[in-house]
Amino acid sequence: MYHEIRIKKAKSILIVNKRLHTPPTKTKGKIQNYLISNRRKGNRWVKRSRFIGYGKISKEKVSSLKKEFELELISNQKYPYLTKIQALELEQLRQAYFEKTNILSKEEFGQFEISYFTELTYNSNSIEGNSLSLEETSLVINENIVPEGKALREIYEVKNHTQAISFLKSYKQDIDEKLILKLHAIILNNISERFAGRYREGTVRVFGSDVRFPDVEKVPQLMQNLVYWYQQNKKEYHPFELAVIFSTKLVSIHPFVDGNGRISRLIMNFILQRNRFPWVNVYTKQRAKYLKVIRDGNEEKYLPIIDFMVKTLRENLESFGLIQKRQA
């Protein structure tokens, strides 16, 4: 996570985040409780603290105070692209998501994830031209039924995307080129073995668009540069803007013959997952607007797509009843 917060007390330490080992404090026989935040900024750690009272404090009170402290820290933080209002909203959305999903039983959460990721697979494929409906996509994923009259390629697009999600949900390492190529191999499995898991070897064009992508000779170096950019900025950027911008930069390189959009959205969500944010499901009904902000991103104008993704995440959580819909 981008903030590390713990509570410090005299006789014991309640760990709220990782890598937190600070000696306890005691003043005039009284136990003092503090929330401590350690955030890496460049090559140094920035420490912030808040006194939250004396004596024993209930877990419920600590949890409430921790949330307030997190929002305070975010409101005082500056990010390269994300506004303070957006950062606060994202933290509220993140907290709401985990509050609601954490109280679900194992079976209930399993059903929620089936619905959530079935919709995500449907939308991601539909944006790229797959003709299967949401119902047909669900039949393929959840019942292993192949709808009549559908191309075999489209069936594999559904199965492969589902497999890619499953792979990422259990993947523990960080982003590198090996991961990106592995994802692409999964996405094009049984579809295009010749190009699966390999950078393109020729020029690519998007149908109906005049956008030009980098020459093929530059692709390997550009992908190395992209991973390097991620490693250099993952402690400086808010996780959400990091994920969205990485995804947009990948699309602007267009490193593959096919599957660039799906790979970019999967990697975006993997970065969010690593930072304990919900996955963002870009709806096919938003395709025109999505492609417009992607095009802005190709010109390194990232504010429109960040704003688009914040609003989309809110709509995702509203649609599943995890947060209340805003008043029109």
C-alpha cells in the first residue's frame, strides 16, 4: 500500500500494516496510543503520527480512527495527476468495497466474484469486438456451454480472459516483461499460437483510426522503458494513477499484433489488486468515450482517462450495491 499505518502503545504493538516495528512508549505510567504512518518518498521515509488517546482502545475504535487518519493523509498528499478530491473519493470507494465484501461468507463472496469477473470479461471482450452477450459469456465461463452459431475464436477469447484473471489473482510477483508476455500468451492461446506471448514483428493499425504506433524496431526497448518507468514511479504515484497511466502507455506502444486492449486493462487491474483496490470494469456501453480518453492518453494527456476511470469504478460499485448511487 502507499501508506503504512500502525498503532503504537506502551505494552504491545497492534500491527495495522506491514514492516512496522517501533519500540513502545509510556509517559508517567499512562499508555499512549498513536497512529503512525510511514511512507516512502524517493529514497527516504516520511513519518506522520496522530495521538489517539490513553489506555486500552477497542479494535472498532482503532479501525474508525485509522480510516479517518488515512483520509487525512491522502488529503495532504500531492500526486502527479490525481486531484485531492479524486484521491479522497478513491479511498472512500476502496474502504466501502472491503467493508462490504469482508462481511460476506465464503460462498457469498465466491458468487460475488463470479458475477463481477463474468461482467468484466464480457465487457473487455465486447470492447474489442467479441459478439457474445453477457448471458452467453456467463454460459461459457460458468457452465462450460458453447452458444450456437458463435465463432470458436470468440469462445476462446472468453475462456482465455477468464484464465488470465485467475492467473493474476494468484500471481505474487511484481510487473515485468515476463509477466506481460505470459498474459499475452494466455490471451491468444488456441487463437494465434504464432503471435502468442511475442511482441509484434510488423506495423499495426486500429481499424477506423488514424493513430500511428511506434515502429516495430522500437517496441522491445519501449517495453523495457515502460517497466523501468513503473519501477521508478510506483512509490511516487498514487496506485490508481499509476495503474491507469501504465495501462495507457502500454496501449500507446501497442506491442502486440492482437490483444493490446485486453492486456492493458488486465495489467491496470493487477496493479490495483497489488495495492488493495477493486478491479475496474470498463463497460462496453462506454466504448466511444473510453477510446476517446485512450487517444488523449496516447498524446500524454492523462487527466481525462484518470477521471473516466474514477467515475467508472464508482459506477461499478454502485451497480453491485456496494455503495449508494449519487443523487442526480
